[in-house]
Amino acid sequence: MTPIKLLQLVSKHLEAYPQSYAVAGGIAASFYRKQPRMTNDIDIAFCTGSAAQSRETAKKIIRGIGFKPAMGWIPSQDAMSDPIALVIGRPDTNELSSTIDLLLPVFPWVKQSILRAQNNIIDYGFAHFPTVTPEDIIVAKVFALSIEANRFTDLDDIQSILAADNQLDMLYL
């Protein structure tokens, strides 16, 4: 299944959670880059309340599309915080397919980026989706690089977004 087909599939399940999600990651970045790039996964910034509530809802959505949920972790600097930062959806078969990552509000940029994305609706050809702004893509990519500095695709996304003809809110950045 291609990333766009997967987005189309999951969109029916996301409709039940208006203003709780935004397309993020490589697909969103491709709208703002100087030259688009291919990606094999779908990233959705997702928040339906607390991190724990969002995680349970994300697992429900992933099961609803027939995928198997798995938890994704980030190193925690605060022992009291929840290190489960995303729910990853993979097909329950061995076939080569795209994956989906529902990025939870454990990431400090998720809530704000979802809120800002509600005014940034992009037509994906089969539906219109709130999509993380180029500024919030940069924030997310910088955050990812702060955790793991060898994420070269994230660095390339930042450079290409900055090189493109985007009117960025530099004060926000």
C-alpha cells in the first residue's frame, strides 16, 4: 500500500476526531520543499487529550485500519514524563507496505502544530487535511535532530524548506 492510499484509508477514521490531528512528517514537508521527496510512511500529529488518552485512541485507529499497533519511544530527560511518543501502525502481514506513525503530545511541538494546522488545509486529491505548517515542520525536524543528530533526511527537509519560496514566520521560528 502506498503512503497516499494509506492516508486515504486512515482519513475515514480520523474524521471522528476533528481538530485533533494534522498531517506531518515527510508528506507535509514535501509541500514546502524546493523539490518534493518520496517517503514511505505517513506521520500524523495526534492529540485527543492527555498523552495516555491519545495513545489509546491512536491504537484504536490503527486497529481500525487493520494494522497492528506498536509503541515508539524517545529518550526521556524527565523521569516523570511518558516516554511513549508515538503509536506505529504496521500491516499485520509480511507484505511490503507503508507504515503510519501517530505522533503523540509527548513531543512538545505536537499540540501547537495541530492548532496552527487547522488554518492550513491542503488538498490531497481525495480529501482536504489540516497539515502542519512549514514552520512547525522545521520545529519538529530540529527536535528530531536534537534527539538523533544523524537523521539526514530531516536535515535535508529543513534545508530544502528554507531554500524554497516559502514565506516563513521567522518570529515564530
